[in-house]
Amino acid sequence: MSEYIEFRLSKQLPKTSVWEVLSKKHGNVLGVVKYYGAWRQYAFFPSNETIWNTECLTDIIEFLKKQNYLRKGIEYKPVKPSVTQAPDHITFGGPDTAVYEQSTEEWLLKNSVKSAKERPQKISDQELLDYIKNRTYRCRTCSDLKKEVLERGLTAIDAYDGMICGGVEDMFIKRGRY
């Protein structure tokens, strides 16, 4: 089913099952799929400190859909969401979405990168320092970087190579690092 992850039945309960989600490469447990009574469906419970890309998440979604359909006694036919581009239009669709078309020109106008005039201008170093100083960061990563910036200056953002969260990404963008 998946190139990078596998689902191994770990527990068979009277009405439901529990599967471990394992890395095919390393064999470590990345999470579990089990029935979540409050939602009346199977759900994915990732292990702490795991990182997921869209391909693996899509595989997990497909597995969840299959198990939820089977639990209801409905045959499940897997269909991965698709985006097919043609020269004059783009067709969007998937198993749970309505198919619609849009001209390529309309799509590009709606989703294109803004021109240089429309992009926000880089703020001055002093404005960025004031912005960081006056902003409240709620996670430890952001708070630690804020502290370093206030002690060492904006070069702390340039030298930072740790975990990226929303606040750090915001500092990167405003600094022009992205």
C-alpha cells in the first residue's frame, strides 16, 4: 500500500482493531490507528516527535477510510486525490471532492506569486528588532530565539538552524531569510 510505512495489526478487540504504523526502513513505531469512540470512527494517533509528509499522510488517510468503510460494512474502493493539468484547463477531483474545472489562466491569476510591487517590502533592522521585542512568543523555540536576538542582534536569526515553528518562520520571513 505505502512505499514508506506499513500497518501491522497489533490488537484484535471484540468489535474493533488496533494497528501500529511502522517505518518500513527502520521498523520503529510511528503511531497507532485505533477506534476513537467519541468520533465513532478509526483515527490516527501519531507518536511524539514524528514528522509527516503529504505522501505518508495520504496513505494513512486511505487506510483510515478503508477501515471506517469496512466497519460500516461498505466496500471501499481506494482512489487517491488527483490534480490533472491540461493545456487549457485544470481539473480538480478525488474520491470525496466534487470535480470542477477552471481555466489555466484563471488559476494562474488567482494563485500566482505577487509581482515585486505587490510584495510587502522588507522592514528595517530596527523595526524588526522592535517587532520581535514587543511580540509574545508562546513556544520555547520562539522564546529562545527571541532571547538570542535581543542579546546578540539579528545575526542570531541568520545563524539559527534549529527547529522551525510559526514564530521562527515569521522571523525568517521578516528578516528576508526565506
